[in-house]
Amino acid sequence: MSTNSIAKYAPESSSGMGVRQCGIVALCMFLNMTDGFDLFLIGFALPHLPKDFASASEKGVIISLALVGMGIGAIFLARLADRFGRRSTVLCGLLVNLVGLVVSTLAVNQVMLMTGRFITGLGVGMVSVVIVVIAQEGAPRNRRNMSTGMVMIGFPLGSTVAGLGGAAALSLTAGAWQSLFWLGAALAVVSLVVAFFTVPESAAFLARSSGVASDSGPGIAPVAALEDSPASGAHRALLGRSLWATTVLLAGGYGMLSAAYYFVGTWTPQLITDLSRNGATGSLAGIAVSVGTFVGAILFALLGLRLSAVRLTLAFLFLAVVAIVGFALLLPNAVANVFAGLLGVAVFASLCGYTAMVPTWYPVLARAKGYGMMLGVGRVGAVIAPLLVGVAVGVIEPAMIYLLTVIPVGFAVASSLFLLPRSRSKITG
């Protein structure tokens, strides 16, 4: 059908969320939760592997390969959604994820487990990109920030469910590590079935790709507005003349911010335990950061109803700098946990902000590719940052390590400042 016939199903940019649109956002949040569950499951399985199954260094590789796979999936596979559609790419990604979980379950050695985790990462990378694009394209312009925040809540929620569900599975199976991956595979099957019957194709994609669809097609999601003109090949090139600056600023800022986030999320319990010589204190700091991520996503969703994504991101980035300095200076005082929670809020809300900028800066047929590039670069930061901290531990004091985190956050601030004046001509973010 024509762009005009599709547009008649699209709400005005100032309209609220309908039942169907809320359902799409809830579905994408659920799929993001399953991604978080599958990605963090390995952390609960490693302590239960047989002693001769994998060395400490091999366990590190097992963890990293999922992130490497996620980066590759986000950069090179998620872009298929711009060519073949959002729905088919999500279903393919969920199937790849399921295959990876089954391979992990049947692993008889570390190589097979590494392979399974890498395959899982590929699937998670594909799905995590496309579901955000689907949620944003199915929301009115003035609700895109809220939709992004709600979808992003799913990922930390999934990691929490992985801990609770994993503990229950291990308890019921006398510590059998394979039970964790069977649980993940079962959830993946449920996700695949639910997605098959409910994930819609974006009307924006249909309009921009071919302009032909049925007015009554059951798999078409409403879109907020078909605001950009059909994208030519040159316009869709991420490093082409019209998009290269945007791509570098978004991917660079998001990558630096991801490095800070994964350092804080993975190393805080260990560093605080070493500093305080108390495991409970370290765990409390880690919990404060985790709770902060939930609050950050919710705050971004609510504030995004009134403020643009770029301005919100800048505000939360400055808050992150304050939280980092306060946390570092107060260590190991218990009051530092307040700043740990604030740090979780600020950093994760900033990540939500970068995610929400994508539909503003990229045309329809480059959105999955653009967000995939940004997320893939972020995974590079996620892999490198914990490794660098591992080298620094024992040489640099924990407080100084946290203060050094201001550097990547500062790069993200600079990126957002460059994007701010360019965003003033945009309707949102």
C-alpha cells in the first residue's frame, strides 16, 4: 500500500499510547528480559562446573565470547532487519539463541561450551537491537523515550530473574549446571512461540522498503509517523556523507559509556570486598548498583515524556560524574552505597538516552544498522573495560580506579554536547 494508506493507521506525534502499542512495548520488554536472562546465566553456572572442566582463564574466555558474539550479532546480523524486515530478524535471532543454549546444555568440554555461548551472543545481539527499533517505530514521537526506557528495563530484570531462577534450578537438581541452560532453553522456546504469534512487522519498514502491503495485514504494527523520506543507498550508509558524524558520535559515546557501565556492574562487588575485607559490604554495593539500573530506566521513561533524549542524556551523564567522584571519595564508608545506587541510575539512564536517539538520527531503512553499530561498539567496551581493570587491580587503589572512570564518561559527555546543537532541528531527541 502507499505511504498515505499506511500513515492513516499512525497516531499523531502528540497522541498517547494505545492498547496495541502498549502491548508491543511490553512484548519487546519481555524479549529483552529473556536476552538478559540468557546472557547472565553463565555467571551462575561457572561455580558449578567440574574442577577439570575449565581453568580460570578459560572461564574468562567463556564469559567474553558471549559478549563478542553479541557485538558481531548487533553489527553484522541485526542490519538484516533493514533489508528483510523486523519480524523475520527477531524470529531468526531467537532461534539462533535457542541453538546456542542447547549446545551449551550438551557441552562435554570447554570448547563446546564456548561455542554455545558465542552462538547465544549472536542471537542476543540480533534480538536486542531489533526489539528496540520495533518499540520505537510503534510509538508516537512524544512517547519514544518512554518506550525505550520500558524496553531497557527488561535487560537488568532478566539478569535478576537469572539469579533467582538459577538458584531454584540448582537447588532442585543438586547443583547440576546443565539445569541452568535447560531452563534458559525452555524460556527461549516460550519466547520464540510468543514472538511468532505476536511480533508485528513495522509499518514504517513496509512503507519505506516496498510501499506494498495489505491494509488489513495482521502483522503490521502502527507507527507514530512516517517522518523521513525514502532513504537512498547513500543516505543509508552509516559512514556516508550524511550520517558519518552521527554514527561516530553515537557509537563512540555509547561505547565509552558501556565500558564504564560494565566495569561498575562487574567489578564493584569484588573491589569493595577487597577494600572493606567484608563480602557482605561488597555484595551490598553491587546490589545498590543493580537497583539503580532499574530506577534509571524508569526515570528515563518518565522524564522522556517531557524532555528530549539528548538533553536527558547530558543531565544523567553529569550526574554520573558526581556519583563517581562521591563514591570514590567516600569509600569504604557505608554512605558510599548511596552514590553507588546513584551511579547505577545515572549510567543506565544515559545508556537508555543513547538508545532513544537512534530513530531521530537514522532513516527507517538504516535504523537497525545504526543501532546495531552502536550496540556492537558498546560490546567492545564491555569486553575491554573489565580486562583493563583486572590488570589495574593490585597496582592502583580502588578509589583511583573509580575516579579514572570519569574519563570514558567524559568522552560520552563530549559526544552528547556535539549532538545537542544538531538535535535542535529534530522533533525529538
